[in-house]
Amino acid sequence: MVTKEELKNALINLGIEKGMTLEVHSSLKSFGTLEGGAMTLIDTLKELVTDEGSIFMPALRLSREMELTDEDKKLGISVKIKVLPADAEKTAMGIVADTFRKLPDTFCGRDTISTSGWGKHGMEAVTGGLDYPIHNGGKALLFGVDIYKLTAMHYVESITPADINKQFEPSEEINRIYPPEKWFIEAGHPPVKAWYTIQKMAYEKNLIKEMQIGKCRTMFFDIWSVVSIYENELKKNPHKLWGMEE
């Protein structure tokens, strides 16, 4: 078991401090057992950054990936996720994020794709999602997950060429069967998991600090330092980044 005191000391050693702005993504089970569960993690982060800092977590109303039927596969569907109702207790964001968004002192958007926030700039979660932490020195803190959970990465994808996006858009037939307002659907996968290329580049630049907390691999880094690598690669040669060009 990881105790609250062990967690707190580890996070201090990692660099978490008063006044900091954090984008947090987590898998509680990655700790093995954390004393006090989700609330221990949330309370410890609040104690360290204090109300002079801010904490942001994902609040997407989406289910976990659902099993594909044979018909789904024939249609070319690669990912099928259900949009959940506004009062959904559990989402694919995990127990820590789900607990955080429901706390009385948390600000949380009501859209399907939303962010929740707490602290000095917590209200920014409702008005701008992750814009504030991305552009104001925010740090990413990933507990037991990797860069593929970093929502901030999506914030530079508007520059992705239309022909790349077009290749993986659901067809009209898919949208008829799975209406976009009720489902999140992907059709096909790029040949390369580009975000892992970005993560590797960030490690090579020594931008990511890593620590083991119990069984939990924890990553800590400046959000924009890593996200900007992705933006630059998208500008230089996005087709090569996604394995669609030699």
C-alpha cells in the first residue's frame, strides 16, 4: 500500500509545489493500493498546490471503448465509444477524474467534451478547457498513464492537413447507424502511433521527469514544452509523423 505521506513526499520530490497549475490524468489501480483511494490523491494535490494553484482534469462524458461487432469491422470501424448522459456517474476518465468533477468546489463544463478545474484559475476549465494551463506554464502530471491520455495534445491538431483527417472519418453509413451526437467513432488507424514518437523525442530532450510511486509510473513535465514538439512536427511533415509517407 502507498500511504498518503509516501505519496505526498514523492510528489514534493517530483517537483509539485505551491501555486503550480497541473493537468492531471490518472489510473488509480496503477498504484496497486493507495491509502484512501481517489480522494487521497485529490486532497494531496490540493494541499501541495494550495488554492493559489490550479488543478485541471478531463471531464469527457464518454464510455470506455466498446467491443466491435463483426458488422462494425466490415464497416471499417476501429473505435466505438458511447456518449454518456450529463448525469453519468462513471466515465472512461477513471475514478479520480470522476470523483474530482463531482466535488462542490470543482468547476466543470457540461458539454460532452469538457474539462474540470479547481483552485485560483479553476473557472478557466469551463470557459477555455485547457487553454489556461497550456499557455500559462502548466505542468502535466500523469499517474500510471502515458502521453496518449494527455488531452492538451489535441489543442494543436487544428493544423493537421484535411486529407489526413478525412482518411479516418466515419462514413455517412456509419454516422447513420451511430449518430455523432450519441457516439464517438473512428474508422481505421494511422500506421504509426505518432504521439509515442513525440513522447520519445521529449524523453530524449530530458523534458520528462519520471518517478515510481508504489507500482505507479508517474510522469511530470511542462505541458507546452512537449505539446509544442507535436505542433512543430505537424507543421514540418505530418504525413511522415503519422507513418503515411516515407
